[in-house]
Amino acid sequence: MDTVSAMKTTHQIHFTNSNRMTAVPSCSVDLTVTSPPYPMIKMWDETFLHQDADVGSALKKYDGVAAFERMHRLMDTVWDEVYRVLRPGGIACVNIGDATRTLDGHFMLYSNHSRILFHMLDIGFVALPQILWRKQTNAPNKFMGSGMMPPGAYVTLEHEHILVLRKGRKREFDTGKEKENRRESAFFWEERNIWFSDIWMDLKGARQKMLDKKTRGRSGAYPFELPYRLINMFSVKGDTVVDPFLGTGTTMAAAMVTGRNSIGFELEKGFSDVIHDQLREVPGFSSELIRERIEKHLEFVDQRVQAKGPMKYINAHYGFPVMTRQEIQLKLEIPESVNPSDTNTFEVKYSEDPCKGYEAPETSKTPASADTVTDPPSAHFEKKPSKAVQMKLIG
């Protein structure tokens, strides 16, 4: 069994405005994942009013265009800071929804995603393909406008945008240690096929338990799976992730689970207890999530082997088949403890054993090198590998 020294990550919360992230040095951050307040969505009006009284004046005059622009100018200063703190090759992911609003009987769309994208391109970011997050609803009264009577019926917004932008050119991994860490940070082939689609329609299920409905309604927080995917997709273990609109701490929790460091900024100090409570749940929640990922992978292996025959590669740490050479060194970190080092700083310790609680087949406990093609899975498994591999992750 492969054992390594335990890794640790650090996570800091700053209850201050992220338009000046003075605690973060320039070019020190690898990834930003955030969901800001949505301009022209009524539940966030007060957030903007507290920072700029002219927002309220514009709304009282029913001047939605002026209010929209003043709200975004407040956020522009945050995107400027995001650009400053990101290192060359760093990526920014911004989850944002467009808004519809009626002022003085005048209904219109306020395109938040395009306004943010315009500013971020203007300050130097490079746009990468973005993701549409389809928020499914079964509400029978979801239609807007005059129902069945043209032309006053309006298209219902049922998706949000995840903007993906990069600072400069593609990140390089030059040293042997960097390349090894990148290989260990890999994701499963079948996960890649879902995560890197430009439309997400499946953000639901057990992984959302980190946030109850009451908390999410209060903060507008996104589901845990959203930052979890983005962090896995666009960073490697040990990287630093910044969320300038931390809210209830979902991005920070996802960074803990994935073995990344994180820094969060939040204006609302009232979220402190919610954030702390959520972060304390990370070790137990991580075990459930890792079990789910491995079990889903084994189901995929089972179906693939039955349909196509033995798979070519074996993962070095777990002993089960994987589709590609890039997955041979894939290793999922297991958080064992979340310990506060002061009021708003936490240290996460991870298991020294990546297979803690997991029993790999005896014939595959000798790790394969990153460049080695092992025996076909028939040497390790029978026709149904999911029956041979017993999941015993701690619950």
C-alpha cells in the first residue's frame, strides 16, 4: 500500500470588502471561484445600497439602467483585485445569473453575465468557453408575462452562467514535482465527459447536503457540487483558491475537500457561525463524497468491461481499472480534521493513507508507475469488478 506524508491546507476568512484584498499578495492565487450578488435581483438591493446611495436614488427614479450600471461599477473594483491577485495562468470562474425586473411598469432584461465579461476582458482577462448551469424547475407558474397571449409573454430564465477566464497564457508545469502533483490531481475520464460539457443539468443529489434550504435561501448560495467541480477542473492540489464573495462558505468547504488552500472575503459578519458550522462538517462529508465518486467509477468500469472487455490501465493507489494513462496516479485526498488556528483561520489535515478504509485487490497493491501499462484488469478482476472491489470507506 502506498503511503505518503500527510498534507495540510490553510483556509482564511476575512470579513471585509473584497474591493481591497490587501491580505493577498499580487500574483499569489491560482484560482478564483465565486458567485457575486446579482445586480437588479431585488434580494441583493440592500447589499449595493449600503455601498452606494446613488443606487437607491436610481431605483426610486425607476431608472433601472443607471442602477444596473452603478451596481456593476461596485463589482468592477473586485474584478480588478481578482486580476491583481491571480498569478499568470490563473483562472477566474464566476457564477452569475441575468436579471429580469419591472420598474414603473417597464419590464426588461439586465444582462449581468455580459456586463461582467465586458469588464474582465477590458482589464486583461482571456475568455475561455463558459458553462450554462441549467436550474431545473417543476413550478407550474414559472411563466412570465401574459401567459398564452402574444406578444407580451416572456421567455423564462432557467439557467445561470459560469464565466471562465484566464490571466494570460496557459499555465505550465515544469518541474518533476509539479508534474507529479498534477497527475495526482487528475479526475476520472467519465467525470471529464460530464464536467467539461458546456451545459450542466445535473447539480443535485447528496453533495448538496452541505447547505440546507434555509441557509441557501438566505444567501443565494450555489450547490456544493458547483465549486467542487470547478476547483477540480481548474487547479491542482496545494493551489490557493480565492472567493471574494464567500457567503456561507461553500467554496471554502470545496477547497478543503479537494486539498486546496483557500481565502474568502465576506461583508456579512452574520454568516460567521454558518460558515464555521459548515466547515466543521467537512471530514464526515468528504468520506461520503469520496465513496460516491469511487462507487460511480466502479459502476462505469463494470459497464465498460461488460460492453467492451478488459480496460488497459490500473490506478496505482486503488488498484481498480481506469480508462487512460493520465488516471494512473489519480489520488483522492481524505480530510481527517478541520482545526481552527485562530478565530477565522483553519488548518485541514489529510490522511497519510490515500486508501484509508479502502481495501484494494491483493493482486494490485503494488503501485504502477505513471508510465507503466499494467496487466489487463482481467488479471485483477472477474467479469464484474464492482463485486471484487469492496468499498470500506469510513462513513
